[in-house]
Amino acid sequence: MSRTIRGLDADQRRAERREQLLDAALKLFAAEGYLGTSIEQICSTAFIGTKSFYELFASREECYLALLQRTSERLEEQVAGAAAQAIGNERQEAPRLLATFVHALVDDPRITKVTFGMASGISAAVERQRRTNRRWAAGFLVQLWDRYDGPQPEEQRAVRHSVAIGLVGGMFDLISDWLLEANLSDQGQIEALVDDLTTFYITVRRGLVR
């Protein structure tokens, strides 16, 4: 049997070290960039030895991928939770869901920088993770549309999924463009972004239901 230290067994201590390393990576990647951050810096910031790092991650890239995945899982949980509480019609609920999505991304500037500021072009594996995240978002939209529109013919499902992929990509590009000159502490700018995303969503959605 494994020893218990500080009330934690071996698996719990491993999970705790992993979270510490990811928290340190988030801080450093946001401040120094992916290329400007070394494994040694991550370990030093987390107060964890490099041996423990390599027990959890094979490389800096794998650590970054884990950070992206953790971020997307938390975002998905928040958005899905907001959708589960939806009681109004789509026009009423879309702005609230989009606001939840935006705030999950921009309320912590470190998340914004790591997710949008450097993910593109790092590696094929990182790009696959980005595409996986977008596919989840598109699938979420299709499920939402099915809730409001009712079951769709099978031949329409591929079309709706393609529209959802394009819509998600467009929203991500709008956020990336907004970030070029945004002040993340200005709530007025964030509300304006939500309004722009809502207008874009409604425009695309209107074309889909015609």
C-alpha cells in the first residue's frame, strides 16, 4: 500500500503536482510566451523538481497541451452548465450563453493569452487540440439548435454541423481580432464583444432556419 503524506495518497499527490505545474505553466506562458518558457522555469515556479515534471509530461509541448485541455474542459463545463439552466427561447438565451463563453475566456487575461495569443503554429499536435476544441463547440451548438428546432432529417445534420464549425471559427476570429486592441479590464469593451458575437450568431442562425 502507498504511503499517505499530508493526508494524500500517491495518486492524489501526483494529481496535486500536476495542477501545480499547470498553474505555473499558465503563469509563465502568459508572461513569457511559449518559446520564452523553459521546463526548468516551470518547475522552479511550481517548486517541483524536473524529475517529477517528466513523470507527468514528456515535454514542454505535452505540458502546454494539457494546459489547453484543462482550459477547454473548464470552459465546456461552464457553458454546458449555463445551457442546462436555459428556460427562455433562443433569442433570449443566446446572449447569456455567449456572455458565459466570453467571460470564461477573458476574465483571466492569462487564459486569453495562452488560448488565443500563442496556440496557433506551435505544432501539429497543438493544432489538433485546437480543432478538437472547435469541434466540441460546434457539436454543442448543433445540440442546442436541435433543442429549439426539433429533430432534423439526417441529410441536414452534416449541413448544420458545417455551419456550426464555420460559426465557431468566425466567433474565434472575432475574439482574436478584438484582442489586438482590447483592454481586458474594461467591462464596456467586453460587453461590446458579447454584443458583436450575438449579432454574428443571430445573423448566421437566421440563415440556417430559413
